[in-house]
Amino acid sequence: MLGNFSYHNPTKLYFGDESLNFLKDELKNYGPVVMLNYGGGSVKKNGIYDQVVAILREAEKTIIENPGVMSNPTLEKLNEGVKIARENPVDLILALGGGSVCDYSKAVSASVFCDGDFWSEFWLQHRNPAREQKILPVGCIMTMAGTGSEMNSRSIITDAEHKLKLGCMFDDRVMPRFSILNPKFTMTVPENQMKSGIYDIMSHIMEQYFSDTDDNTSDYISEGLMRGLIVASRKAVKNPQDYEARSNIMWTATWALNTLIGLGKRQDWMVHKIGHSVGAWTHAPHGYTLAAVSMAYYRRAMQHGLPKFVRFAKNVWDIKGDGMTDEQVAEAGLEALKGWMLEIGLPLTISELGATEGMIAGITEGTICYPAGYMDLKPADVTEILKESMN
């Protein structure tokens, strides 16, 4: 393990089917005004909203509601949330929903007291808030597993007007102070969102795994997480009410992107960069955009990082490799990945998401390229990957 790093994760997690009971204890640490961010109304239909509001009222909190946080939250919605928080003496932002609501809440948290153009400062220029700037604390109550946003400082926002979907990695001041993970809450999401979240988790792990060549403890952890996810995903697709499977998926999502398995790694993230741009044009679920470009991307990456792809095939997919060349073993691993994706019902092409040949130039333009993983992609490479991902 050759990298140098520091590690600090300040988020406190409460996990399990009774985890919401801990919210009342956490609320004691904050002032009287809570900004409650949530999505389109599913949390009201399934009763989770009522449970949370009852706890807030019992704690005598003033609730400032901000509903309508969409999947792939927009800059317009961010501006709306910042305005609400600036007009009210908010003490805590509480995110109720999936990763998009959590991402959005962190974005509001960092932006409320920014004196300048927070979109330009944070998402275009990738700067952090000034050290002296106040950051509103965030708590998360997760209803979907996938993004890992409950225990990291990432925030992804879409500028719908310019078709730009960009992420910002804030410092740990923006990380949620606490997150509540009840696997039963994830059973209320539609099946396509569950599947999208499953692949998002897998992609998070692979983005960190497929980089560097040293013997890294992080890679051994990643292999175990991938194997566990494969088992749990198959069970959950067959029976979405399987609590054990859904709990394992939810816990894996957290560890896939809470920075642990990326320690000492250069990491990649180009599948996400391409997928973000596809999502900005198609508005498809995030995990689906990643799945749709993965096969074309990783077949290209395999040529540059063959030993790791051989290891992936053997250690994750149990490819024996007897009598096979390294190239054949690596290819068999990717075919196993593809087979699993088909088995759980994921899209393999961007055309399935509504992308057309006419969008490719715009998607390429919206993709941020940088040296990562085993390749140094240029826009022309992105275009070829997108063309290969059409069919």
C-alpha cells in the first residue's frame, strides 16, 4: 500500500429497523428551527414523513418544509433552497429521502453563507467554502440505498439550462453530522430505483478498485464488498421485501463511498463523469446511466490495466482461468459482470435511456476528462465510448 493519506469521517450512523428512534436524541444538539428537505411525496404516502414530523414536533422544533427535491437536483432548486434557508434562522437541515435529497441538503448547507457565486465557486471551480464561513449542519434519514451520500461530503447538482451535471467534493465540514439508515425504509422505493441504486454502489466500488497496481488493502475490502453486493442484489431482485438482503445492500452502499476503500488509491471516476453527462441529457436514473456506459468503458480500460481485471475476474466472479490467457480471463470477468447486470434488469445501452446519435456531441462536451485510473481519456475517446454504448 504505497499511498499517503489522512482519514477522518465525522458522520455518526444509526443503522437498523429501530434507528429512527435515535432522531429525538440527536435533535437535542441543535436549535429550534429545522429545514426539512424531501422529494415528491412518496415519503408522505408510505408514512415515513409522518413519523419524522411527529418526532420533530415532540422535540418542539419549528419545521421549515422544502418539498420537491427531485432526482438529479437542479441548480434552480438549489437556489430556491438557499433562499429559504437565508430567510429563516435555520439551525439544522434534515434530509429525508434518497441520495439526491442528501446531496441537495449538503449543497444548501455549504451555499447559504457563501458571499459569492456558489455554483461557480464550488461546482465549476471545485473550491471549498472559506474556513471562516459558517456551514449549516446536516442530518440524513435515508429511504434509498445507492449513493453513499449519507457518509461523505460529495454533492452533485445539475444545471438543467446548460445540461451540466457536476459534483463537488467538499471538505468534512459539510459531511452529515448524523445519518439514520433503516433498511425497511428502502423497501418503499420503486423497483427501478432499487436496481439503479444497486448498480450505483457497484460502480462506486469499481471506480476506486480499477486504479493503481500496488498490493493495496483497500482492494481486498472492495472485492469483499462486491461479492456481498452480488449475493444480496440477487436476493433483493427476487424478493424486494427480504430485509437481510436490503440491509446488506444499504450497508454496502455506505462503505462503498465513505472514502475508506479509496484510501491510498488514485481512483478513476470517468464512468461517473460520462454517466453524469448522459443523465444531464436524458434525465435517466443515475445508476442506469452508469450501467449503460460501463461495458464500453471497461473493455477499453482492460487493455491498460489487465492484471487488475484478471484479479477482478478471479476474486469477484470466481473465474478459474485454467488454460486461459490473461486476456481471456479478464474478458470472462467482464462477461460475468454483464451477465449479472442483465440478470438484475439493468440497461446496457444509452439508447435504452433515450439517448440518440444527435446527443453524443453534447454529452461529450459535458463530460469532464482528466487523467484517471488506467487511461488518460480525451473527448474523442468519450465520443467513441458513447457510440459503442448506443447498441
